[in-house]
Amino acid sequence: MKRLFSYLMGGCLLAACAGTPTDEISGELTGLETDTLLVQSFPFMGATERDVKTDTVVATGGKFAFNVGDSVPKQVYIYPKPSMQPGPDGRMPMVRTMPVRLVLVPGSPVMVKGTVDDYVLSGSPVYDDYEAANALLADYEAQADSIMKMCMEMQKNGVSRDSISIAYEPMEGIEKAMEDARAGYVRQNSGKDAALLVLTEVRDPKTAHELLESLTEPVRTGALYTLYDFLKANNDKTLARLEAKEKIKEGAEAPDFTLKDINGKDFTLSSLRGSKYVVLDFWGSWCGWCIKGMPDMKKYYDKYKSKLEIVGVDCNDTEEAWKAAVKKHELPWLHVRNEGNPDVPVLYGIEGYPTKIVLDKEGKIAKVIVGEDPAFYTYLDSLMK
């Protein structure tokens, strides 16, 4: 059965043959074209790219067994390792984009059996329960696969986009039915750890909030307590962001905040009121489009700095990466770092990076532009006339 967990990417060598009672993960995958597996694992709480551990595991006749270590819930991706030899076209093979995916529950060994595309998890009651939950989705997944294959074939044959869109329309109803099935399972099994695993795939934040509240205390505080805390914190933040987004409208007063600037001093947004227009630039050193737009930002800052101030709000960076990026790209405007208290991107309903919010001299929102869009610079030219 296909899994829908999603996350990051990231060697050392783990030799493995038949599983033992102490092995966290074991199993057998048929149809492999390699005797080596790539295993990526990372914790839920506070996971960054640096937290991703990549191991190489031997699969003898498709059989494997290994441990990833640490007694915290982890996401685990298992890929067949591609050949390191170039293909007929001279290109190096790519790692599969749809690996075996699972949540490793501390103290609950898991067995994986099947193929990379269609597999079953077992070995502990939590995985047996999880498979029972996924059985409720089997028919919907088959329908979704059929539609996806049909649309891909239509695209391959040059069928018009409108026709493909019409063929894809039933997918919305299927996804809604799957969401309802997952929610129903969680409501009826709120005392099982598997309900929390199913809840990771519920997309609607309001539904997820209700389901998180319905889980019993043993689930909230048991082996998966860090997963529960992670999901709740993220969902609360999503709900707060959606609520804030409704208030971030042109003409509305910009929420005030105080953050530390790049020199460690307090900076308060309202201190700029009455003197200049202000651009809040929500960015990060990890954001390619943010960095790509910096040369134009610098040109326009130099052009209008007598009338305009830019406040760069760094998001999701380490302090070191933030300061290094400001220095490397020689960014001459004000810089503050969001550390979550207050969580300024949530306060402003930020959902994409970069996002630029233009404030008038009275501190009211004049314009919101998401992405590195030339319209931002056109707007500044019209505003500064």
C-alpha cells in the first residue's frame, strides 16, 4: 500500500541479513534490482536537513534488518540504491521519488513486506492497527492511481490541458472521501497509537485540531508523545497563520513587534512610523528566490532609501547562517531575526517566501506581494513618484 508521509532528504554502512528480535526495522522487498538500500531517518521534533541520517543497508535476496537508533519517533524512508553506472543516455540514475515510508515507533519493531510500491507493515500491534486503517483507503487509492495514470497518458499523447483537467476533476471527491475515512478512523480509535499515525495524513487544520483534542491521554503521553507535540504545535501555528492572514489586508494596521536586530539590540517596528515607507521582507538564506532577488532589492534600496526603509525578517535560519548571508550579500538595510517569540511570520500570515509587505508612513499595510515578482518594483516606482 502506498504511503503519503512527506519530508526531507539527506553514508555509513549497515550490514544486515535476517532480522533479530532487537532489530527495529526488518523485512523483505521483492522486485529489487539492487542488493543495497538507502535508508534516511530523522526525528519529527525540530528536524532540519542536518538531522537527516543516511545509511546504506545490505539486502540479501531482498531481505534486510537494521536499527536507526535513538528512542524518539522517526520518519524513515527506504530506497533501492541506484546503480552508480550511467544509463544508455549517459545520465546517472536518480533515487526513486516514492520510497517505502514509515514512522518508527519507539519500542515497536516493524516488518516491511512486499514491493517498494505496494507493501505491508507488521510486527507490532501499532502497525497492525495502522494497516487496518489503510485498508479503509485501498479502494480510494486505486481510483486515484487510475486517474493519475490516465492523466499522465493523456499528457504524453498531447491531449489538451482542458481535457486533462476535466479527467482529473473526480480526484477532489476521492481526496475528500479519503480525508473523511481517516478522520472517521481517528474518532473511532482515539485510544490507539495508530490513530496518531493516521492523523499525520489529515490535511484540513480545523479537522486536525478536533482530532488531536479527541486523542486519549495514553496516546498523547505515550511512546509517540513527541509526535503528538509536534503535530499539535504545527497545527496550532497553521490555524494562527490562517487567522492572521484574514487580517493582513490593504489598509489594515500592521501588527507591531519587537525582535533583536543583527547587533543584538531590540528593534520595534512602530519606531519607524511617521518618517518613511517600510518594506517588511520575509526571507531566509535557504530560499533561492529570496537570494536571487537581492541585487534588485539593493538597487531599489539605494534608489529610494531617503523615503524607504527595508526590514529584513529572517525566517527558519540559524543565527550563524543568517549573519553570514547578510555579510556575503552585503545587504545594507535593517535586519531582525525571528526566533518565535513573537512568531512574526505567523503574526503576518506568511505562507510563502519571499513575501514583501509594504507599509505606509502611518504603519498601515499598503501592499502584499508573494514571491520574487517584478510587480513589487513597479509598485515602488509608482509609490515614490
